[in-house]
Amino acid sequence: MVMTTRRDMRRITVAAGMLLAAAASAGAGGEARAEPVSLTISCGAIGVELSLCRDGVAAWERTTGNTVDIVSTPNSSNERFALYQQILGAGADDIDVLQIDVVWPGMLAPHLVDLSEYMGDAPAQHFPALIGNDTVDGRLVAMPWWTDAGVLYYRKDLLDRYGHQPPESWSDLTRIAADIQQKERAAGQTDLWGYVWQGRAYEGLTCNALEWIDAYGGGTIVDADGRVTVNNPKALAALTEAASWVGKISPEGVLTYDEEAARGVFQSGKAVFMRNWPYAWALAQSADSPVKGKVGVTALPPGGPEGKTTGTLGGWHLAVSRYSKHPAEAADLVRFLTGAAEQKRRAVEAAYNPTIPALYKDDEVLAANPFFGQLYQTFETAVARPSRATGDGYNRLSAAVWQRTQDALAGRMTPEAALARLDRDLGRLSRGGRW
């Protein structure tokens, strides 16, 4: 575990100042101020995530006199979850405020503080579905910080150059990507690829696979009742289409790509299309970006006439460890960071999607992110990973999904064999739907 610790001298100075002020106030017959506390918060480091967290934490420190150490956790959600399990399972107080994935509240709930008594009316400002997601057995165990759904980035200039519109289906994307890739390579851009995405064997590939399957109308891998539904003709059509990309419109190395690897290729001008989360927009538009002003964003395409536009619901939330020595202060930090002012700052500066509906009508937010109005609808049609139906079994399900999906993508199995094996794997894990 790597910690980024603020200067000890600064902490001593702040603490001493607060104590002296409290003593002076008490000596003058006033009411003594509470002594400052020191907290820890875990933050990710994808893109500008860590610097945004630092800025938000610093603002809270200035208003409270408390200090916060930032724990930089692994970018891989699987590795981060394992770290949390280790810390929380030991009852350790290493981290007071945890940044958790949208699919984790049910799995971590026993180790998290019920925030209801600390949040007041703040939950009513957020998307109800997200508050529902964070409520486990009547306990509000987390607060939404930002939300996500997978979206499609494309090179507007290249589509215009060759007379294409944004794709209306996955097969349309395959055709357009191949056409532009071939013509650009013939013109000298020999390292251009048609489409990049997250193909590494991790949670990101599960998100991509779910989007493909749902777009074709093939279901959500496991239905709301916990029954495994993945082995069906529409899911097969989706996986067959995706497997056709590798080595043709997508580099073979895509099977090692996570979000940042895909963004690196696209933002350097070496891909026509990219699947990623909304955070990549601000980075693609940054002053030093080779593709600044050349990028469009749209919803991921449907599988065909009977398919639908979709995107896996993502996002990260903040929770307070049950083992924190300062739960009230930690909850106050959560309320500050997930509040409207802080979410607006993150949206304007870095295109992080708010979890507060009112911000999607804010003029400054929309000026910085013109596509946010469209994303509001995307969130309403986004597909959730089946974590509620599978409970503690979700991580095992996800591992099986990404393993068998990559088997098909890499050619180790046919798509038919991969889905049949996944169906057996999940049937065994689910014990017939009884996760």
C-alpha cells in the first residue's frame, strides 16, 4: 500500500494553531473549538483522478482545520477490492474513507458505517437509483461521488474526411473502422487502428462484454432472479462480432489494454474509435492533446435492428470504514466531496459525471461538457452489472466472464465453446441460481 502523506510540519502547525485558538477562546469565557483530527482517504489515479481528489480534500481541510492523508490505491478495481478486503477483514483503521466501485456496497456493507445519520437531506439530491444501490438492508453505506457509463469516442475529422456518420450498429462500426483504417494506412498513417477498447482480463473486459451482449438483446449474463442466461444466440452474435476485431480493426495488443492504455492510443491519434468512460473527454480536449477539437462522443451502438443502445453503468462512491476512529469527521468529508459544489468543480475541470441531476442543467457544466445532456439519457438506459443478484458471488462471476470472453477474443476457444464453458462455470458458481 503506497501512501502520499502531507508534510508533517504542516499538520503540526495546523494542530497547534487550532489548540492555541481553542485555549484562547476557553480562557476568554468562550466555547472551546474541537481539536482537529487526522483522516485517511483512498483515491484512484486514473487520468487526473488523484489530483482532483487532492484538491477536494485540501478544500475540506481549509474549512475544518482537520488533515487528510491520501492513500493511492491500485487502478485495477480487482486489486483495489482485494486490498480493501485485507484491510477491512483485519478490522484495521488504515483507511477512514474508501473510494468504492458501484458494484461493491453489498459485498462491503458489514464493514461500512451507516451514513444516514450524518447526511441529512443530501441523499435526496442524487439519482435515486444510485442511492438505492448504496442502501443495503436499510443502511446507507456509501454516497455517490461520480457516475459513469461506457461511451464511444470517434475522430470527427476522419469520419468527415471519408464521408461517414457515427455508427448506427456494431457491424456498422466494424465496417467504418476497417474502411478508414485501410485508407489512412494507404495514405501513410501505417500505425492507425480502427477501434481500441479494454481487452485485458479484468473488470473492464466484463463491462465491455456486458455492453456487447446487452446491445444485441442477449440479456445481462445473470437475470434479476439470479438465473444464468448468458448462453443464447444473441450473446453468441455479440461475442462473434467482437472476436472478429482482434488483429483486424483492433491490435492484438488490445487484449492487454485497460482504460488508460486505450486512451493513450486514441489520444495520440492512432485510432478511429475508442470505447471508454466519460473522464477521457477532458483529457482528449486538453491543450497538449494531439486530437484536441477532433473528437466526438456518442452512445455505444446497438447490436442491430432488434438491439439497443447501451453502456455499462459504472462510477465510484465514498464510504466510511466501520473501524474508523473518527466516523463523524470522515462522514463530513464524504458529504463535502459528494456535494453539489465539489461535483460541479470536478465536472467542469475534468468531465466527471455528477450524480446530482440538477447539475446536468447547469450552464457552466454544459459549456465545459456539451455532450453531458446526451449522457443524461445514457444513464437512464445504462445496463447494471448483476452484482445485486449475485451478492458476494459477483467477483467470481466477473472473473469467469472476463476469462471466457478473452478466451474467445484471443482464439483460444470459439465463441460457441467459450459461452458454453461460461454457462457451466456460472452454473457451478451459482448453485442453480442460489448465489
